[in-house]
Amino acid sequence: MSLPQSPLYAITDGRLLPGEKLFSGVAAALDGGCRWVQYRDKSGDAQKRLCEAAKLMELCVAAGAQLIINDDPQLAFQLGAGVHLGQGDADPAQARELLGPEAIIGVTCHDSLAFAQKAVEQGASYLAFGRFFPSNTKPDAPPAPLSLLNEVRQRWPHHTLVAIGGIHLGNGEEVLAAGADMLAVSEGLFAAEDIRERSRAFAALLRPSRN
């Protein structure tokens, strides 16, 4: 799986982007160079989720970006999007069968190499670890040391590694240096006064060579 030029992986948050701000906020992030967007909505309103995700898909297609749906393979299938699965959600192998060989499928691994091993065996495209810092989005997630990223990279050198949890512009370079390929960011992006400029700043962060 090829990586976008920007390491920013934007995750939407209904608290930060209520109503129409969801679309203007994501559009601004895309304008700033973000090319991975995860639609995360934990409401039980299936029609709302479909309508919002469809509009986000239009924005992402126009920008040449990937839309990834949180915890809903069926919605991802409807839209031709990728999917991100947490522990205890849908089975990654079944999601792969549904979405096909080219779809992006990510799996939350927290701080667990065992979770990562299972995700790899089940066909995950990327492995997500964290939280690495205190996080308002995932306050109860188990903390993980940055050293975990290097250990994971040694074990699975060909898998994309996503870091999540309390990541912002001030610590993003440190996380990339520790071994992450992508930085999953919600509040650190969408709480900014100028989302476009914040996205551009993340895009300017360079990943170290993995050779």
C-alpha cells in the first residue's frame, strides 16, 4: 500500500465538527494536503451516517484522498471506502472478503503485539497503535510507549503503522521518528483556528527513510 505524501490521517469528531462544519472542516484539511480521512460517528442514526459519509466521499474523491469508515464495513462497502476496525468490532478477514483485496483496512492494536499479529493474519492493511499521549478522543485507551513503534516495524516491516492518541503538531515529528508512517489526529487538527494551515503544517513533517 503506497503512502500519501502527507503523514496526516484526519479523524472526524462530531464535537469539533458539528453539522455543516464536518464538510467545511474536512475540505480545509484536504486543501492543506491531508489524503487520509476517517469518518468517525458513534451515533445510531444510520441515515445520518450514510448521508454524511457520502458527502465526505465526494470531497475525498475530488481531492484524490482516501475515505476510511470507522467500525462499519457495510457502509464502507456501500461507498467504496476503506474501514477501520477496533478490537471487538467486525472481523478483519470478513471485512477483507467484503471490500476486496485493494481496500484499506486498519485495525486498532492498542499496545499489543498479539493484536497486531492477529490483524496481520486477518489481512489488515495498516496497524494502529496508541494512545501515545493523553487524549481527549480516547481517554480510556491503554497507554503505549513510543518504543513500541520500532519493535512493531522490526516485526512487520512491510505494514503501514499508524500512531494515535494525543498527537499534535508539537510531537508529530517525534512520533514519525519513532517509526510511525501516519499520524492519526483529531483534536490536534480540527480544533485549530485555521484547519487548512494546520493540515499544511502536518504535511510538512517528513518521515525518516525506512531503508
